[in-house]
Amino acid sequence: MELEAYKLCLKNIKPKVILISLLDYLKYKKVEFPTYYVLAEIITIALRKFDNDISDKINTTLNEPDKLYLDDLLTYSDEYIYGNKSDRSIKTYKLTLLKKFTHSLRPSQIKKNINEFKELELIFKKVEPVINKIGLSNQLIQYYAQFVIKSQVF
């Protein structure tokens, strides 16, 4: 059952989905359901192992220039670095600036969106080989992307 839980982690990282899939698996195999605590423990162990495996793969796959490139996304924006540091409204990380796009139809806003999409394309092309080597499923990529979008950087 631990192996099945780990396989489910490769497809989807949401514990609720893993739990339901494990119950379906047990039902299909006609095995008596263990207690919730046992299932929760199995899922927790599988998720931790999966997380450690992903971290190890990332550490071995990323080279030093790529790490520096990604770390640069967690530095303050150029407006803050080279501008008036007392203005708190521009004290944002580069990654934060790429999270949301404007839906305005003004030419200046459209041009800003295009530039941000180009920057995202550069980032993607830089990390695409790493993603392919790690073998993340589309669902996992979407999960991590939603995590980044919803997270707040302090």
C-alpha cells in the first residue's frame, strides 16, 4: 500500500485525492480498509519521501548558473534597487511582479504584459530541461504553480 501511495504522489500531491484513490485501490483489491490514522500515516510518509526525492533530483539537476538565475527571482525589483527605496509600493520581488497580469486594453498595459510574458518564456526555457529530467506530471506543475501564485512573499 505504501508503494501505491507513492505512485499516487507522482500523479497528484493533494492528500485528499490520494486518500480517495487509495480507498478505491483497496476496494478494487478487496482489502479491508485500515483506520484513518494508518492511511494518514502512509500518505504522510509517501508525500515526505516524494518531496525528498524531488528535492534531491532538483539539487543534482540544477547547475550553479541556473540556481543563481532562479535565486535572482527572489531579489527586489529594479525599481526598488535603483529608485527611491522609501517607496514601499515598489518594494516587491521580481517573482511577485510576474504573478498577475493586467486585463487592460491600453497599449501601454498590453506592451507591459507582452514583456512579462517574454520574461516568463525565458524563465521557462531556462528550467524546461530540469522539469523534463525530473519528470514532473502536468498536475504537479499546476499544483506548484498555484502554490506560488497564492503564496505571499514578505
